[in-house]
Amino acid sequence: MNEQLTPEELEALNELLPPGRQTGDLREDLAEAARTAMRRRIDNSRWGGAVIAALHRDLQSWRQLEEVTGIPHATARRWATPPPGTEAS
């Protein structure tokens, strides 16, 4: 099944879709792995923004947050602010 994948692609597939969940249909397995990656990206962005916002409330300084995390202060500020229309109801 995996003879068409590079070692890096196979590693990514196995990380996103463990071998026990793979169907043997490479196209379907890659599609499911891609859907998993997208779900994780959305969740990680939301969760990352929430913890950055909480850390900023504690530190009261975007520059200090940058010193503590290594995340550039402008990036952290944008990440901690949900895009308009996406706030939880």
C-alpha cells in the first residue's frame, strides 16, 4: 500500500492515521489523514489562542509574553484575538 509514499509522507500518514485505522486504500487513507490534519489545525489554533490570551492576562504585556514564549508579540496578539464572527456564542 505505502510503496508510493516517501518516508516523510509515510511518517505523516501514520502519525495522523495510525496503521490500525488505515483501510488499505491509499487514497482514502490520505484523504482521512488530511481531514484529521485540518481538524487538528483548527483546534490547535483555537486552543493556542486561548492559552496565549490567558498568559497575556497574567503577564499584562505582549513583549513579556514574547520573552517568555518566543512567539513574536505581534503574532501572539493576533493569535489571541479571534477573527470577527468566530467568537463562541
